[in-house]
Amino acid sequence: MSEHKNTVALANRILFQNGVLDAFGHVSMRNPLNPNEFLLARNMAPAQVTASDILIFNLDGLLVSDSSEKSYLERYIHAAIYSARPEINSVVHSHSPAVVPFTIVPSVRLRPVCHMSGFLRGLVPNFEIRQHAGPGSDLLIRDLYLGNRLAETLGKGAAVLMRGHGFTTCGESVQEAVYRAIYTQNNAQLQAAAMAMGEIVYLTDEEAVAADMANMGQISRAWNFWTIQADF
Ligand SMILES: [Zn+2]
């Protein structure tokens, strides 16, 4: 288990170093020893997470580890996606300021503009929490009901935007989820820059699928590089 906790701690630091997480946001991993559990840090800034900070939760978002540490309020994001998507083994939730603008301008949709983000093919859904929590919520996914609604909006996709809040992405491995989180943010930066220049030529769905397949074989190269950067 210590190896898996190390991987989650490393993912936290990689995502911090790449600007996807700051004092907030989190990354989790389905427990390889029990698919009905997941590993997630205690309530703390991602940059400071070490293996000893990783706790185990069940798919109701309840703490399994024997610990009195505070948990992240939004752990239900992870619990609900692991319940809904058996093939998913890692989830990243981010408040990236590069992505948030795409959650709050209804006429603009996040779409793949670059071969590195082919996994964003189609229209990335935007979760409107008002439809489920009314007009006065704090926008946080603070219970399993809201987590399940978010997972429904994600559907079979790779990422879901969250209006006025951020985004959540997932993958079949920690490496894939981290890659998708970094390149969701990267695509948002590129798309915003291009929109300021003029009309955009987006990837076709066919290009996005082909690019995504090509990139899947390259993820370990990126992970190894990010590991060296973040291994402090
Ligand atoms: Zn959040």
C-alpha cells in the first residue's frame, strides 16, 4: 500500500508544479487492493502532501482509515465517479483559473484545439449545480447526491466542467488522469489565446480520436519527466 500512497502523493506534487492544483483541488486513486475504496489525501494543500497524508475512503465517501484528520469536503466527487465508472482508477478535481472562464460563458464551449488534448473530443459538458442545489449553494460538491449528479453529467467522457468552480477529469490510471488534467488546462489556455486572435479551427472528432490514441502511448514519457520535476 505504501507504493500506492507514494504514487498519489507524487501526483499531488506534479499537479501543483504544473499549476493545476494550488492550495485547493485534489487527486485520488482507486484502491488497487479493493475496488470499493479510493486513496485521497487528508484536508491539506496538494503541494505539501506526502504518503503519510493519504487516507482511504469507501464509495459513499466515508473514511475507512483509522484517522481523526479532516477530510476534503468534496471527496464525493471521487466516490461518485468511481461508483459510476468501473474502468476509472483515478480522478482529478481542479479550480484552474485557465479553465474557469469556459465554465461561466455559456456561448463558449471548451473543445480540442491541439493534438495533445484529443481526449476532450465532442462538447465537454458543463455541470450547472443550480439545477440540483438551487440558487443559493456554495457551489461545492459536499454530498453524495451532488457527486452522483456530477458523475451523470460527466457520463462516459474524460472531463466535466463545473460552472463557476473548475473541472474534474479522470483516467484508467493515475498517469492518464494527471495527463488529462494538465492538458485540459493547457487546451483552455490555447483556446483562449486563439479566440483573442480570431476564428478557431478545432480538431475534428476523427482527428481527436486519432491524436488521443497516439498520445496514450506517450503518457509514461510525460509522467517520468513530471516525476523528476516534482520529486523534491
Ligand atoms: Zn472544488
